[in-house]
Amino acid sequence: IVEEVLGRAQVRQTFRLPNGTSIAGIYVVSGKVTRNAKIRLLRNDVVSYDGSVLSLKRFKDDAREVLAGFEAGLGLENFNDIKEGDMLEAYILKEVER
């Protein structure tokens, strides 16, 4: 099993929903971020969270993927400690034959 990095995004702003969930306003720096990808939150180059995407939206519409150069809103599953300036790294686990 090999880990393949799909893309990186930077947190530009954070939003609090009425139910207590934090949403990160992100800008995709390179590659792409997809809804079914695993996500890793890096703060000062240290992994703070490793899990999955709860929601991915562009302009209040659900998005399957967001490409480099675009902005989106992203919610992380079971994690609310998102701060501006954090980096998000989207990756998938691929099964490769020997």
C-alpha cells in the first residue's frame, strides 16, 4: 500500500457553524482536494490531525473535488481546532503490486 499525495491547501479563514462544527475556508495551492481523500492537517510542519473530509463545498454547493487556484470550504471529521495559516494535505492510499 502506497500513499499518494493529491494536493495541498492553505487555511485562509475559519468559520463556526451553529452546531459547533468548524469549517476551514481553504485555498488549494497545488494539485487537488477531493471529498473521498484522507486529509492531514499540518501546523508548523507538525501533523496535528490525520483523518477524513466531512464536507467540501464551493459557493454553498457540494463539490466532489476542488482544483489548484480555487477556494472552498472544508470540514474535518471529529476535529474543530483549525487555525488560519494551517496547511492541509490531501492523500489517498493506493494498493500497488510488488
